[in-house]
Amino acid sequence: MFTSLWFKLGSLAVILAAAVTGFFVMRQHFINEGYNECKATQKKEVQTVVKIQTKVIRQVEKVYVPQLKIIHEVGKTITKEVPIYVTAKDNKRCTINNGFVRLWNSANRSVPITESSTDETPSAVVLSDVAAEHSREAELCNATTLQLNALITEVEKEHAAVSHQN
């Protein structure tokens, strides 16, 4: 009788262990199923966003790339034409003093001028150098402005398209 009790308790323990194991296996199955569904949904959403981004980028590039090319072409043309508009005679008549050079360099580096006194002594820089440098810097500024505007347009269109999807 004592053995049969142990046998019954042992059997009950095995059945209980099997039930608990089955419960945890089924629970894990449902967790995995939910995870896989979530993962599939995220993958679909990412694919949708990538399609939207690709479409928007192509639209923006159609406008941006030709405009950027024009900016660079015009900038190079203006820089090449500096000797036409600022001649050697103009260079001799106009001196660029060292104070101006210091001011120009400080402004381009966004640093304050270190010397407080003006320096009116002539520099080795000539007027045509200033005109050519200004042309190159204006080209760069215009190209950067175009790039930033294109980026803003792209972000706004992507945001609108993604918001519209939801």
C-alpha cells in the first residue's frame, strides 16, 4: 500500500510536470507567433517607407540635379570672366590693404579679428583675386542653399506621404 502511494504520487508529479511543461511550450509558441507577426508588420512598414523615400528622392533629384548643374556652370563662367570685368589696369588702380585681407579671412573662418588697429598697407592681393574668390564663394553658397532647400522638400514630402499612409 505504501508503494502504491509513492507510485501514485510519482505518477501525479510526472503528469503535473508534463502539464506545466506543455503550458510553457504553448505559451512560448504564442509569444513567438506574436513576435513573428510584429516582425512581419514592421518589415512591411519599412518596405513602404523605403518605397516612399525612393519615390520622393527621385522627384527631388529631377529638380535639384539640373539646378545644381546650372549653379556650378554659371559660377565657373563668372569666375572665368573675372579678367574681362576686372582688368590688369583695374588691379593696378585698386589696392587691397592688409586690413581688408584680415577682415575677409576672419569673416570666412567665423573668427574675430585679432588685431584692433587697421592696416592700410597694400597687400599682395589684387582686385581680380577678390572678385574670383567671391564668385567661387557665391557659387558654393548658392549650391548649399539649393541642397538645403532640396533636403527640406524631401523631408516634407516624405513626412506627408508617410502620414498619409497611416
